[in-house]
Amino acid sequence: MNLKKKWIVFFGVIIILIAGILDIKFQGLFFQMLPESMQSFLSDLF
């Protein structure tokens, strides 16, 4: 992989992580698909 592709992959991973955190924080679709015990645990963290 050249340097340009590595940066694209790096920023893609960062964007996906941020989207996941925001989904948990605002209780989005992914959050609602989780089991109830996991939802309560994540709600306490965020």
C-alpha cells in the first residue's frame, strides 16, 4: 500500500469509530439492536 491509501484507510477507521460512539451516545439504530443489559452498561459509560 502506498502512503495515500494508508491515510484513506486511517481516516475511514476514525470516521467509523466516531460514528459508533455518536450512535451509542444518541441511542441510534445500532444501540437499539443491542441486548438490554448491554444498553444499560453503555448508557452508564456515556
